Amino acid sequence: MTRGMAILLGLGVFGLGGLGYLGFQAAGFEGFSAGIAAEALLIVLVLGWTGSYLFRVVTGNMTYMQQRRRYRAAYDAETDEDLQRQFDALSPAEQEKLLKEVGQLKADSEL
């Protein structure tokens, strides 16, 4: 969510408070009662919204976390492909030497 969207969302919640007040007045609530009812409704909505946000934080379903996972997977795939191309460009003797150095292939004396 961008900053602009967050500001618009905040203004929307503020507008909901005003609409709730007018709605409760139209439903027969008077003065302070309509204000208190609208405020109580907004508090419940904001607490629910905050609760859902905290749930997403705890479960890791945040937009940033999902974007980070996608970028990491793409980076790993690109890196793997590049390393495989470089490995394939080596001669068979160089490939064997490299595999022995990193421990992927046992040395002749260990066979």
C-alpha cells in the first residue's frame, strides 16, 4: 500500500464516522447518542482492521514479504542458470577439479 492510498484510506475512515453519525441520527438517535454510536462502530472497525494487519504480520502474508520471496526466487533461478552455464563452459577436467574442490566428487584415493 502506498502512502497516498493510506492517506485516502484514513480519510475514508474519517468520512465513515461522519456518515455513521448521520445514519444514526436518521435512525432516531439524538445528538450525543448518535456520536457515541458512530464512534463505537468506528472503534470496532479500526480494531478489526488492526487485528487483520497484525495477523498478516505474524503469518508473514505482508505485501513486502511476498514481494521479497518472489524477488529472491527469481534471483536464485537466474543465479543458478548463470552458474550452470559457466560450469558447462568448463572442460571436463576443470569440471572434475572444481567438483573435487567443493566436495561434490570424491578424490581418486577415496574411491
